[in-house]
Amino acid sequence: MEKILLNDGNSIPAVGFGVFRIPNDGSTYRAVRAALDAGYRHIDTAVAYFNEAEVGKAVKDSGIPREEIFVTSKLWLQDYGFDAARKGTELSLKKLGFDYIDLYLLHQPYGDVAGAWSALEEEKAKGRLRSIGVSNMTPKIWNKFVPQFSTLPAVNQVECNPYFQQRKLRAILDPLNVKIEAWGPLGQGNCRLLTDPAIVRIAEKYGKNAEQVILRFEVQDGIIVLPKSVNPERIAGNPNIFDFSLTDGEMNALRALDTGKGTHDPDMPGIGEFLLANYDVHKED
């Protein structure tokens, strides 16, 4: 598994396993165990996924040393503000059963973002968070909040796939060595993307499937990818992208697929209020 060096000196596996929308009824535990057995060493969860505890148990039960597994979680905006964020971080550590989290993100960029970021910086200084970052920040949101931060985020986790390559955002982040993590790197199962002729031709050439070609393109372009699946075959196949490389011509052909449009618009008015009204991450605490 290739690793990518972050701007804080830590390294992150280029391919992670996402657990968004996998239930906490044992399904997350089984999926994470399968992913670890398949060779993944990077698991991505969040407070608002309600499955941190199953991720932590799967990591513990795997028998793999904790330091060999990179785990990401995310603070929900219900816990933004300095004091609330400190408590939220503590709760994530408790649910995961860890002494530290490898990467902790501000999940949504609304409300007291600056106060929450200050708390993450403090927890990083204590060693309880190894790296810290943000999520769903557009260029507009990045320029609103990040100039207030004392330190740069290590990553910005955003929607990213061949049809939405975040070129405007990368023009800001690349010079700062802030890495993009792609949620929905396969277009969230977009059949049009998975059957795009440009992708299918490359897949046939290398004896790979469309998903593997897409993930190879993204990783080769410097993106950290977080494919999600509960299908054992897909779980095992998605990380097998390091035995081939795309040519410059193939990379450019896939770059040409970019439409500049995604399915989620974090700049849309009222999103923060909607999320707060519909997600209570402490309802079972």
C-alpha cells in the first residue's frame, strides 16, 4: 500500500476503507474486519456515522498492531466551539477505544469552526490526535475560515471523482501541500461513470475493472481515496491498484472527463441548519 506524506510530517495510506452508511448492527464490524483481512490499513469513520465503536472493536480484534492501522474520525458540528469540541474528541476516543486517533476532521464547515479547530490543535499538541483536517470545504468556505487558523489542515475531505475533480479547490490546496481525500471516489456507484467508454477502454487494456481504473487515476493524481463497500469481492479488489500505472495520455483522457459539478453543494444556504436539525449524535449517549 502506497502512503502519502502530509504537511505535518505524518504519512497516510493512499487507499482507505470508508464506512459511511454501514449500520452499527454488526455490519460495520464485519466489513472492517474483511477490509483489514484484504490488506487495508486505513479506516475512515465519523461521529455522525454512528459506528465508531464497531470500527474500534474490529481494529482491536484484528490482531494487527494498532500503530499499523491508520484510523480517521470526524467531529460533528453539533460539537463545535472550543469546549464542546474537546468533549466531542474525548467521546470519539472513548467509543473507538483508542488512546489516539490518526486523523480527526471537522466534518462540516458551519458554525463555530474556528473554535472547534482550536480545540483540535490543542488535542494534537497533546498527541491524542496525530493529524487534523477539515471536510466539505469549498474554495469559498476555505477562504472564509482557514485564514483564522493557527495551523493549516493536513487534508480536506471532499466529494471527488473523475466527473468532479475539484480543480478550483486544488488550485488553492496544492501550493499549501494540503491533500484532498475523496469521499465518493467512484461517483457513489454512478453507472454512467462506471461505464464511461474512456474508463472501460483503459480497464480492458490492463485487465482491471472500472473501479480499479478510477481509483488508480485518483491516487496517481495525488488524491487519497476512500471507497466503500460491503461486498467482499469489491472490498478485496478495490485496493489492488498498485500493480499498474496509467500513461500520461490516459491520465489526460480521464482528466478530460471533469464536468466541474458534484452532487453536493456545501455553499448552498441553510445546509448547516439542516444538518443540525436532522442529526443528533448524542441521542444515545
